[in-house]
Amino acid sequence: MTFIPARYSHLTFGVIQSGLTSGVSAAVASVPFWQEQSFLVHWLSAWSISWLIMLPIVIMAAPVIRAFVHRMTREY
């Protein structure tokens, strides 16, 4: 198995997280196409477009969100 160097863990997380999130949201948006037997085609199209949009947003937003959450929380 090929491993990705740890220094790329934030990018790896962003790719996986954005792919999963955009895949789920594209599936929800594609449900009306189930009856027309075109769900898969519509879902693949919607998912690829939304992933291309979400990937850079997630990669740029993750450090900001992580810092914000770190400020909001504390260990007891």
C-alpha cells in the first residue's frame, strides 16, 4: 500500500471530506431523477461540478475553522 507523507495530511483530509460532502449533497439533489432512470448520470455530473468547487474552499477554510474551534473549546 502506498502511503501519503504526513505533511500532506491536511490536503488529504480536504480531498476526502470535500468528496464525501459534495457526493452526499449531489445525491440528495439528484433524488428527483430516480423516477426518470437518470439518477446516476445526473448525480455524477452534479458531484463532479460540486467537488471541483468545494475542494479549494475546504482546503482554504479548514485551517480557519480549526483555529476558530480551538478558540471556542478547552480541555477540562
